[in-house]
Amino acid sequence: MNRLSTLAVLFLALAPAVASAHHSFAAQYDANQSVTLQGTITKVEWMNPHTYFYVDVADDKGKTVTWAVEGGAPNVLYREGWKPTSLKAGDKVTIMGSRAKNGSNQINATSFKLPDGRCVFAGTSGPGGTGTPNCTVGRR
């Protein structure tokens, strides 16, 4: 088998796994459940098919709750001006997005207000993921 054939077979073998790892916005998130989180980044996962940011947020009773925040793919974030070092553990942020349909502490982000005050797109496919980033949504 030549090299090109080997690569084609490998691609076809891996394609279903990659496709199943990716999901549509509407399958997992509710566009009518807007959430704004203010908290501290605890972990960053800069990988395909989506970046993930984990943020500690104080709930209504003052208890710290960790939220998983899905962002766009790394190549989309690069085009928006992000770098893997744009957010790191310990950074204070405000994040706007849509909550997971299952009610878990997970959102699909649309905008981030970075520690330096810039408002940037999250690069996601959900509503508000393109156009002018909005960092003034209601608070959680």
C-alpha cells in the first residue's frame, strides 16, 4: 500500500470518531437560556473540536461552583485574535453564553470579557457567536 492509500484508510477509520465527538449547538444548548458568568479561570483545554475553559463562579449562596465553558475550535479563535495563552488559570473573566439543555453547569460561550477589559468572540456556532461581541448581558 502506498503512503497516500495508507493515509486515506487512516482518515476513513478516524472520521466517524471525530464526527461523533462534534455536536450541533441545538442538540446540547438552549439559546433561550442566556447565562453570564463572572469568575476565575481554573483550567484551559486548547484542543479540537472545541476549546474548553473551566471557571469557578460563586453561586447565589456564595458557594464556589465550577462551570465548563465550550468555546470555538482553536483555528476559529486564532482568527479572532486569541492565542493559547490568552486566558490562563487565575485570570478573572466574564463569559456570556447559552446554558446546556440538561441544566448542568456548562455553557456554550458567545463572548468573553478578558482580564485586560477587551470583549472578544468565543468563536462558537451558537447564537451571538458572530457579529459584535456582547459583554453586557445580565449577571449570574
